[in-house]
Amino acid sequence: MEIIQDTVDFQLMCRSAVTIGKFDGIHKGHVELLSHILKQKELGLKAVVFTFHPSAAAFFGMAPEAELTTRREKRKMFEDLGIDILIEFPLNKETAATPAEEFVRKILTGQMKAGYIAAGEDLSFGYKGLGNKELLCKLAGELAYQVKIIDKVYYKEQEISSSLVREMVEKGDMPMVNELLGRPYSFEGEVEPGNRLGRRLGMPTVNLYPVKEKLLPPKGVYFSQVTYGERIYQGITNIGQKPTVKADSDVSVETYLYGFQGDLYGKEIVTELLQFKRPEQKFESVEALKRQMERDIQQGADYFTSAGHSPALSK
């Protein structure tokens, strides 16, 4: 996938199928929208996603919402879906003042050579967000592109949106989150050394420190799975600051892996959350913490067995 970033001076050389948006979470509604531009590849058009960086909230000085998907995660997901070109257009004082019609004429059909535009019902763009689906449809004939307005996607009569996904993450309702996303909610990064307490207790863990922009669910213990390379391991994950021992100032995502021997320090992994188990607790002693960890691990084994995936308990 080609990435065009941090510049307004670009020119695509091929006709394109374009969609515009923030795409936080890349949930099922987004995937439906993206599927329409991906279908146009069969007709020889390049599938192009146009988004802004930084976000509008950051540019206008509002407190930015934590992200469901980081910039890095979005890039990987777009590539995995088959997007040909990702444009991360700089949002600044000049570009924010671009009139909506000029945006369509100069950027969409000029620089991007759009022959097909897929848009959500509530799309807004251009100065003060005055551009909308009506403007796209109005200019389609003159500028020789096709417009497809995509209906909203619903789950149990609720519109699937980034706001709904965010609400469910903040509640810790991971089955609902994962249904809305079409995949488990995840954290990715390089395994870093922790305090090695789990190893000393005979229950070694792998530790991630999520980037500060990433939305965290409630602190606590979750049934999970971890991908490393081509392997997937069932696990049990604690998200928090380890209050029983010396509390970290940073929140960590710490996972015990069923059936894994060795260490993954410095390796890239993806930790996916499946089900909330219990809140983070401060125990009276390390021994009390160990007993609870043993219970958590056994209950995790029961969870995976009931789901039809019996993990091998590490000894």
C-alpha cells in the first residue's frame, strides 16, 4: 500500500475509487463502506482512502478522544483489506479553509482523479463541514464520477458507529465491542520487561505498554488471545498498574500465555481482549495475589474449554 502523508502536493496517475473519513476503529460500518471502493478495483480503479492528520479535534484545540485504532494500526488494517493508496492529508489553517466545492474539483477529481466516490450518509467535508452527499451528487455529472451513498450498518437496531464502540470499550463489554468491530479489540507493540513478579511466582507474563493515544477499557483481568508471528496463544490479561506491588505510573497490558515456554522480549505481539473477568484489585500480600492468579488461570482454562479451545496449562 502506498502512503501519501504530510503534503498537499501530490498527483495520482490512475483513476481512483475514493472514500473519505476518520475511520476510527475500522468497524463493520467502515468495512462496508470500504468494500464498495475495493469492488472498483475489478474495473481498473485504484482503491484510495482519504483521511486527515492530525484529527480535527487536535487541530481545533479540543481535547482529543482516545483512539480505538492508532495511526499504525489503521495503516496495517487498510493494507490487509486491500487498499492501494492511503492519503493522510495535512489539516492546517490553509487546508481547513478549503471550500467544499473546491475540495471536490481540485483535490478529489483533480489530484486524486476520482471516478467513483463512496460516502456515508452523514459525510461532511470542506470549510465548516459544508460539503455533504448532496454536493457530491450535484457535481457528479459535470465532473464525470459516480457516487455511491452507503446506508448505515446496524447491530440489534443500534447504528454501528465509533461512538458506540467507544462507549462499549469504556464499559468493558468486550463481546459487544468485538461484534461491532468484526474482530477482537486489540493492543499491539513490542514486549517489554516488567518487574518479573509473574516469573518469580511461576506464572510468567508478557508485557506491553500501550501508546497514550489508545483507548483503554476498565482496569482489570480479561480472557484474551495473543498473536506472535503465525502462532495464536490463549491467555489471561491484566490491564492496570499492579497495585499490590510497586504501582506503575503507566498502565501495562500484561498477559499469561497458556502453553508457552520461553520469552518474547523485544518481539512484536498483538493482544486481543475477549471477555472481562474481574476488576483490578490490591491484595494484602504477594501470596494472596499468587492465589488469585492461580484461580484466574484455572478459570481462564475453563473459559477456553467451554468455548471449544482447551489450552495447555504451562508448568
